Amino acid sequence: MTLKNCLLLFSLFLISCSEQQARKPITVSNSSSLISTSTILKKINSIEELKIINYIKKILFMTIFVLQMVFGIVT
């Protein structure tokens, strides 16, 4: 490397590492948007829980039905 290239790299290093600057947030978050987001997420969670419970009930019903067919049990 030539002396000019070394000086250029050294000067770029000094300029780029002078100070760290914090990034500015893209949007300002306020408490009302956080509350509405948490409310929406709770609703989504409850809907998903109901779907899981219904799926488990469906599997249990199908299992009982298959066992009744295999063993000839009539209820």
C-alpha cells in the first residue's frame, strides 16, 4: 500500500469512530397504542385457545368412535 492509501484509511477510521449516535425511533409509541395492541393480542390468544380446545374435543370424539368400532362397544 502506498502512503496515500494508508493516510486515507487512517483518516476514515478516525472520522467514522468519533462518536456513537443513538438511532431515532421510527414512530413514537404512546401508552394508548400499547394498550390497544395488548387488548388485540389477548383477543387473538383467547380465540386460539378456543380453537385448540375444540380440536382436542374433536380428536377425543374420533378416538372414542374408533375404539367403539374396534371393540364393538355401544353406548
